Amino acid sequence: MSELTSLPSWRSLESHYEVMKGMKLSELFHEDSNRASRFSVEFGDLLLDYSKNLITQETMDLLLSLADECGLRQSIDAMFGGDAINRTEGRSVLHIALRNRSNRPIMVEGRDVMPDVNDVLVRMCEFAYKVRAGEWLGYTGVPIKNIVNIGIGGSDLGPKMACEALKAFGQKDLNMYFVSNVDGFHIADTLSGLCPDETLFIIASKTFTTLETMTNANTARDWALMAFGSKAAIAKHFVAISTNAELVSEFGIDTKKMFGFWNWVGGRYSMCSAIGLPIMLQIGPKNFMSMLDGFHAMDEHFRTEDFSKNLPVIMGLLGVWYNNFFNAQTYAILPYDQAMHRFAAHLQQVDMESNGKYVGKDGKKVKWQTGPVIWGEPGTNSQHSFFQLLHQGTKLIPADFIGFCRSQTPIGTHHKVLMANFVAQTEALAFGKSTVDVLAEGVAPELAQHKTFEGNRPTNTLLADELTPYTLGVLMALYEHKIFVQGVIWNVFSFDQMGVELGKVLAKNILKDFEAGKKAELKHDASTNAIVKRLIERM
Ligand code: F6P
């Protein structure tokens, strides 16, 4: 493939941008009475209305040509076909196999992975049934009431996000807790109210070497040993989720109590693997399977649908349009649903760890922008914090508004108020309010500019009927594949995360300095030396 910026479609998009940058959304809607339906697609009960974007049909045609010229179709086929597309680590990328509900064979190195996937799912279901039915007893013969997941990054964010989002489907007498931060406060605070007899720990770590997770896991084991006074208790109160059986058993967890997954599952793409065990424990195997069905339905849509009607492709391309032509630096994800309050946090890892890369597949520095800064909070809270900047700031911030027609918790007028705000915000962002209208309301001329809204702020509206396990699966797979599309266009390897390694190595060195205390021979730069020294003296 020739370099991205030399592709004919890229060149055409550059010239097209010169025309589009002066366009007004209000005019585009005025000119085309069909615009809302022209730029909307439906997938089941999920509507993606992308008409409030700074686009015309020509924009979309050029972006779709860009996808073709970048070989998106071949890349999708390569991923679904099990090719080792994670080339820097020599691995296939098959999170889609974890939720392959059709059970069609998916081959890695000549072997179908589906029997292994199904075996682990069966074991997870058996375990979840037992715990949820109160049949899994702790060391003192008491059923489990508290589940503490210890993990970080992909071994925390996805399951935590889903457990929050699907709390309405949870078992009321089972409490889920997530400990991720190595800051001792996190585990101490979590354990402070818990009774050891009723508490089960899930140690979730793909590698079983992550310093934060292992530090927290050791503290949890000490807490349990202190409470029970016997190593035999570990078998009843600890299970592991990992790809590293050796280290799991070294830690003291019998590998019969380990739920495995495989190196072709990236940490941030692992919530459908055994890493999703806390989700299954909370919502039950049936609902978990329904979530997998949702993922799978979107996987199939992505794999087979024409690009012009393909939700992840459309959203990915729109993201490229703003990132690379409008120079938008960030992208906001705004769910209008309090249960989705960790959705943006999870997507931060999935997106930024995947596409936050300046080296292209050819090993050279790319000459274009890659992954944006992803951020967001649920509405309506966000309206009262950062929306001022979205409406009247100097930066262009494209945003996804995600909402549901029906509430998980219908109470009085709450949902109508919530959704009125949901709709009003995208309307205000797109069309603003003119100075003429402001003055016509009798506003003093010296205040008129301050009360004017330029509008023209692009948004997508994603609207589904209700937040269910199935819908959550659909939404998550949509974003995973959107990120894939963008990685293909930007020509980066989306499935490694080498950028997190250096900090880990340096932290281990500094830990050694701390351990040596005043005898440490500090060999860092002057600033780092001074900070380490100050910490050693005062810690
Ligand atoms: O932060 C880097 C990372 O490797 C993530 O990609 C991963 O999700 C997280 O650490 C946790 O890793 P593990 O599951 O191996 O403990």
C-alpha cells in the first residue's frame, strides 16, 4: 500500500475538507430534507444517526474509498480468519472467537479454537451456578456473598464497566467489588467492611506478573490467611483467571480453580473470555450468554455488511475525518445512562492502548495523527461540568451521545427529563443559536455575543431501546471494531501495547532504590534523583 497521505482518496479528502470546513450544519439540513434518514443506519433496535456530522454524501463516498484503498476488507478477513495480525507479538487476534455463538470453526495454526473456548465457558457457568445458588461454600461452610475481583487494565475495566451497566440484572445478595489500584487504600477500603467467611477473591491477570495485581493479590491472601489461620482456606476463597498456569499454582491457587484464556486474546479485548467471570457471577450465565450474543451479532454485521451500512466502519471513518482533517485532538463518549458511568473509562483503554502509537506498521514514524484522546462522563452530570467548553470553547470535540428509549429503572418523570436533555444537547451543539435570535429575545447588545452559540459541533446519536446484556454486547463490539477500522487506516499495530512497558521497568528500578533506602546509589537524571531521595528520606 502506498503511504496513507499519498492515496488518491486522502488527497481528495484534503481538497474536500477545504470546502467542508466552511459548511454549516444548519444549511446542510436546510438543503436536504432527507438528510436525517440518508445518514442513519439501524442495526436491530440500535439507531446510529450520524446526520449531525460535518459531512455530505461526497465526504462519505471519499471516506469509503479511503477504507477500500487502505485494504479494510482484507484486514477484516485476516482478523476473522485467524491470521497473526498482531505481528509485533506474532499472535492472532481472536476476541471474536470468544463470542462466536455460531460455533463456526476458527482456526489458529491449523487447530479449531472453539472447543477450548466452549470448555472454559462451560466451566465458568458451572462455577457461577454454584456460587449464585449458595452451593459454593467458604472455608467455614458459609455461602459466598462478596466477590472481589483483583486485576487492572483489561483485567478490571471491562468487567467493572459491565457489572455497573448491568447491575439491574444482578443477583441482589451477591456484591461485586473491584480492586485495581496498587494504592493500599483501594484494597484496605474494599476489605474493611467484608467478612472473610463470605468473600471470594478472583485474581485476574493474563500474565500473572502485573506488579499492581500481584501486590494486591498478596495482601488479599495475607488477609485471608490471617482470618482463617490455614492455607487450606485459599482453595475455597481464591480462584484465578490467567493464561499463566505455572505462576497461578506458584501463588497457591490450584490450577483446577483457574479459568484460562489464550494469548490471542488481548487484555483490553478480554471481557468475553474468563476475564468476564465477575460479569457472569453478577448477571448469571443466561444473561452473560445474551451479552455474548450481542457481541457476536455486531461481529457478524462488521464482518459481512457492506461498508456503506456498516456501523463500526462508518463511525471509524467519521473519527478519521475529524482526527486527520479537522485536527480534532479528542473524542467524547457521552452515555445518557448512569449505569454506563464506566463505559468511557473502559473505552479509554481499548482505544488509546490500541491506536495511541506513532510508529507505523513499516517501523517508521507516521506522518499523520493517530488515536485521539478518548474521554467522557454520563449525561446529565457532564452537562454541568464540561459542556460549556463543548458548546462555546475554541476546540472542536466530536462526540457520541448514547441513550436508551426505555429506562432500566423507570421512576416518575426521570427518564423523560434525561432523554429530553439527551436530544436537546445534540440539537444545540449542531444548530446553536444566532446573535439575531439572541437580540430578538431582548438581550442587551453587549451580552449578545456571549449568549450566541455558533453550533456546528458534530455528534453521533446512538439510540437503542433498552440497556440489556445483549445491547451492551452490541455496543462494545461496535466500539472495538470502530477502533480496528481506525488502526487499519492509520496503519498501526492495534493489538500490542509496548508503550506501557518502559514505565513498568523503570518503576521496578525505583522500587529497588526505595528498598536500598539511604544506601541507594541513585543513577537517574538530576530531577529523578532528587525526587527519589526526597521520598526515601520522608516515606
Ligand atoms: O497496562 C498494560 C497491560 O498489559 C494491559 O494491556 C493489560 O490489560 C493490563 O496491563 C493488565 O495485564 P494483566 O492482565 O496481564 O495483569
